[in-house]
Amino acid sequence: MKRLFTILLAVLSLLSLTACGGSPTEETSQEPLVDIQPQEPEAPPEPTPEELAAQEVEDLLASLTLEEKVGQLFFVRVPDTDAVSDVSTYHLGGYILFGRDTADKTADALIQTIQSYQDAAAVDTGIPLLIGVDEEGGTVVRVSSNPHLRASKFPSPQKAYASGGMEAVLADTREKDLLLSALGFNVNLSPVADVSTNPADFMYDRTFGQDAAATADYVAQVVSQMAEDGMGSVLKHFPGYGNNVDTHTGIAVDQRPLESFTSSDFLPFQAGMESGGGKTAVLVSHNIMTAVDGDLPASLSPKVHGLLRTDLGFDGVVMTDDLAMEAVAAYSADGAVAVMALEAGNDLVITTDYRTQIPKVLEALESGALSEETIDTACRRVLTWKQNLGLL
């Protein structure tokens, strides 16, 4: 009996040990509590529309030859002869049509003429041309001066406003945009952002005719309407014309202090830049702005362009007024005024004598006087403007 009790006690002890601790074999064979798997790398974020657009411009820029990039920087007056062939000969960035180019033409004839320029560009670089015109209304009308294209001339901004306030001005702007677009234009070199309240001023009839605040509101609304309509706008004539004389025939020296510009003249330009949605450019006049640079016309002055880029923060296309004007002829001893314009910070050169100026730019690049980086920076802005206008 005693022996049986001892055996039972031993069995119970063994069972107790097994229940509490388990066997060593069982303990080491248990699976890990956490199953560690290699992680898949995260997919890169999708590029934004802005990044895709910027890449499109970079790819296009990289595909162009140096000669093609230089040509893109010239927004020129349509020549009397060889207008179609010159598009590809010089790889032009755009044509500006004047009264002689639209006079007596029917709408169909003008459409076909403009299309012939675009067809030439399509065969050459594949990049559409800027097709511009000065259709300000009033004294400067290159299209509505032709009764085949419009029954009457567009009124000046002052007359449009007098007839029905800003509502009439914007209706007039939209009618211009629709007419110009239908004919093949994609840029109207308008509005005039100069401030003038004195009828004796040379620029007065082309301006809004009111003070800086009212002119700024006018410019902002007109530029916004043009952007909505898909029409490129050009704010002119930076830094503000004031009461200066006509630079088509000579030099205008503006001796006003800088404060006069910052508190008045710059306001309409700033308003237009903010309202343009990437579809507006700035045209720089040939006036000498002594408060910033007493030696060079604004159009050729790096200091004035620095003011526009840095102080006003504008990163869009900046263009010269016509370099064939008498006011700039004397500033380049070798006649390479377009080289000076590009060195100053312009992106587009407006000129009549592009057949002379383009070779001079290429010569300056070959000699190292002008850097390819300068050309690339300007061409990038021009291509971006074309992209924003829906041309690319």
C-alpha cells in the first residue's frame, strides 16, 4: 500500500512539471509571434500638372539648335517680301502685323495669310508663332481700321468707359479678343498701362486717362478678361511713359524721382502682372529713367530690368519696344542693338531689321560675348508663354 502511494505521488509530480513547463523540444520549435516580410518600396508621387508643363518646356528647349533658340527670341514686324520663307530661314518666334499687313484684306484673305506663316513654322520647328497686333482702340487700330474686318474702329479706352463704365470696357475687350482670335491672332499688344491725366501728354489719348489707382483697376480687369478669352496681353510701356515725348523720333529723358514711379506708374503694371495668369508680358520703353539708369534707354538697361524682375517680382516674358526706333539707334556702335537688349534681360526682341540683328546675336554667341545661358533663359520664358497661351 505504501509503495502504491509512492508511485502515485511520483506520477502526479511528473504530470505537474509537464503542464507547467512543457518540454524543451516543444519550446524551441514554436514559431515567432511576428511574421516579418520585406516591405515594397513606396511608389514615387505623381508629377503635378505644373511639373509636367515645366518638363514639356525643358524637353522642347533641349530639342532646339542654338540658331532655333535665337530665332524664338524675335517677335518681328512682317517684312514686305519673303514673309513665309523667313519664318524658317530665321526660325522666328512670331510676327507682328501692322496696318499695311491688314489693309484692304478680307477676313478670309487675312486668315489664310496668317495660316501660311503658321504652316511654315510647323514645318520648321513645329513651334507655333506668336501672331501679334496693336489693337488698342482709338488712335492705334491695325485691324478695325479696315472696314472689311469691322464696320467701325474700336473706341479708345476712355471713350468705351464713357459710354458705359467698366462693363462697356470689358464688353469691348471681349469683342476684340473674339475678332482677333478668329483671324488668327494670339497676342494683342495691349493694354496701355501708362498713367496720364493731362490731355497735353503725348501718350494721353492711348491711356485710360485717369489716376494710378483707377488705371490699375482698369488694367487688372482688362488683362483678366483677355486671359479668360485666351488672348495674350502686353502691358506697355514700362516703367511708365508719363509726360515724355515720342521715342519713335528721338530720345525721351524721364527725370522724375523713383518715388514717383513706385507710388504711381508701377501700380497698373503690378495689377496687370497679378491678373494675367501667365498670359501677360511686359513691353519696356526706350525712355531713359534717370532715377535708375541715366545712361541707357530702359529697353537696354540691365538696371531697369533688374527693377522689374526683383522689385516687382515679374518672371514672365519681357520684350523691347521696336529697336528700329531712332531713340536706340545710337547706343550700339556696331549696330548689334539686339545683343544689348538680350544682355539687359529682355526675352523677346521686337524689331524691323531682324535680318541684320539675328546674325549679330549668333556672332556674339560664337565669340563668347553673349552666353548660351542667357539665350536659354529667355527662350524658356518665351516657350512657357506660348504654352500658357495654349499654343504648344
